[in-house]
Amino acid sequence: SFGGACFVCGRSGHRAADCPNKQRY
């Protein structure tokens, strides 16, 4: 499981690869 904060949006509960706010190219 992922215990840190997402470095894309700063919220905990998901990693950057799963971040719904991440811009995809």
C-alpha cells in the first residue's frame, strides 16, 4: 500500500501515477 503523499497534488491516499490531477501527455 502507499503511505505517503502524492507529489503531484500533495494529497495522501494515492501515488503520483494514480493521481487524477496529473496532466497526461
